[in-house]
Amino acid sequence: MRCVSTDGTMAAQGDVVRDHGRRSEMDQQRMPNLEEMDEQEAHRFLTELFSNLNPQAEYELRHQDYVMEMPQSGERFRGKENMRAFQEARRALRQSGDLDSSSSPPSIRLRRVLVKEGLWVVEGVIDYGGGQVSDLVAIMELRDGKMWRDRWYFAEPFEAPEWRAQWVERMEA
């Protein structure tokens, strides 16, 4: 199963990607079954999804009983309609200038995606702009081929204590 066509456009399972890279209107309406993706396909799929940040496209990928949690802020978004409404409100506030500059659309760079029986573990870096960068881990549970439960964790980088230097090797941040 291919998730992304050779020209970089999203291709769902069963889509016929023609030589010119375009799909018929009926093919474009199909949504991929996320549970059938392997790690490489899931990585490409999420890279494309996070690059576009489209509330409607994300809405179509969410299970009817979708829940997204961010334990560090104590927030839970319940229902795919509620999540889409939040995303649209945030976009409108950003466009009107009612959110500060640190609220520009974040960019997410994925490090890796692990896939196992209806579960994706995603590691990456999220950059909100203005020097605000955090590591992220998202645990995504899938049901009926869609995103069912997400739990997002964020960690700001910090300087390691010098006393540990003799036992560790430095990693790329």
C-alpha cells in the first residue's frame, strides 16, 4: 500500500496513481486506513498531515469517538467536532492578530514513528517560532482505520549537568 504518490500528493489505499500524479475525484474522497500502514508509510503520512495543518482533512481522519489529551496542560479535547472547532477558532484568532506571534502555526519535524497493532508512537520536534522549540512524543491509538485516541507530551530541552559527561555521549538536539 502506498500512502504518498511519487509527486508527493496523498494517496489512500486502493488509489490508482496515474503517471501524471493526479487522482480522480472519487479516488480523492477515499480516506486511508491508518491501521494498515507500516512505519515508513505512517511517517510519510504524518509528515504530510503535519505540514498542511488542515482542520477539515484531519477531521476526516478522526474516529467519531476521538479524544486528544495533553497531560502537561491538563487538557482533553473530546469529539472530532470539538477538535475541529478548536483548530478553526485558533486559526481565526491567529489570522486576526488576537494571538501573540508565538502562536504562529507550529512546524513539526518527525524523528521516527513506531507502528504496532493499532498503535503509533511518534517522536519529533515541534517549533512554535521565536525560539520556542520542544521535543514531543505522541501516542496515537487507532480504531476502525482512524485516529481514536491521542496523548501528546512536550519537553523543553535543558543543559545536561557537566558531572555526567564522562558516562554519556552527546546527541543531536
